[in-house]
Amino acid sequence: MSDVPTPLTDDEIAIQLADHPGWTRTGDEITRTFRLRYHGSVALIVHVADVERLIGHHADIDLRWDTIRFAITTHDAGHRLTAADFDLATRIDAIAAAHDATPV
């Protein structure tokens, strides 16, 4: 049995994107941007990072003064999209809502 996550097909990715409004596919990653002031974004990052540590899956995070962008792909699957990416997207959405981040 392989420990490498199974990449999703294009059809499976389309279904997952339909279930994750606000997330956009860019190549082999999904991205979403939220509007939140800098210090609020730092708190959001700490919260997301704590969850990521627990689940063993991480997003790339781009922090700007009033926006925060998450980009997710599965590095262990050759930088392809897997079910773990959409699970993390769901978790990020809930955390962002808890921090009153506004989707862009």
C-alpha cells in the first residue's frame, strides 16, 4: 500500500470546486483570498497553522496588509490536487469565518 495520496481526476476536482464556493483552481492548486487587516490575518494564520499541524497538511499563505491568500496542493502527490486539499479548504473557510475574514 502506498502512502502517496491519490490525485483527483479533473471531473472529481470540478465536483469538489462546486462544493467549495470561492475556491478557484489555478493549475494544480486551489486558491482563495480573504480581506482582513494585517494583525487579524496574523491571528488567522496562527489558527490555520495549528490545524494544519494536527492534520499534517499545509497551505501556502500570502499575507498582505489587508488580504490573505491561501494556495493548496498536495506536495506528496507531485503537486497535484487530492481530497486532502479540499478538506483543508473546508477547514480554512470555517476558520476564516470565525475570524470575520471577508471573502474577496
